[in-house]
Amino acid sequence: MENPSFVEKRAFSRFNIAIPLVYSEANSAETILAQTYDIDTEGLSIITDKQLPCGASLDICLRMVDNDEQIYRKGKVIWSDMLDSGKYRIGIKLEEPKLKPIPLVLRTINAQRKYKLFPSRPCLN
């Protein structure tokens, strides 16, 4: 049942898609493997094993499986939720340049079909 007091604040549509990525906190040499949960033009949420504090600056590299392209962005953690599985879903606002999510989503879906690599929705187990 919908929450009548909920007001959508996003200016852009979100696309639920699992794209592999690596990230690191700014000024850290440690890189963490993760995947997107959803993306839009200005942000994304990820599923990760590591809790990140709000306000943390991140260096992010999306890894496109269709041609090994790496898409680099910087972002800032704006929210974090612990999931029942012990993993975390982290909301990230990206700095410029903005993402073009529709081509990324279509490329990911085509690669999944062609290579049968990973599910379109992230595994939360």
C-alpha cells in the first residue's frame, strides 16, 4: 500500500539494473567490488558489503561487460541502509558529468542476454 505522505523528490527516472563496479573512498588505496542496484542521470545506489558514512566522497568505476569500457565518476554518499542480508544499500549523488542511463541499461541487458552473465536485479543474499 502506498504511503500518502511520500513525495517523490527525484527529477529523473531510476532504472533498476545491476552493473558491476569498483569504488574507493577518496584518498584511499583500497578498492571495493560492488554493483549498482539502480541508476539515473544524477546518481545511483549500490549494494556493498561495507558500510559507508553519509558525506563520504567516492571514486567510482562502472565496468561495462559488453566491451570492457570503464566509466569513471566521483560521488558523495547521501544515504545508507543495512539490508537483512548484512549488506548495505548506499545512495550516491554523482558529480558532473551526468550519466546517460538509458544506453547503459540497454548495453547491460544486451550483454546479459548474450553472455548470460548476471541477473538484471542485484542479488541481495
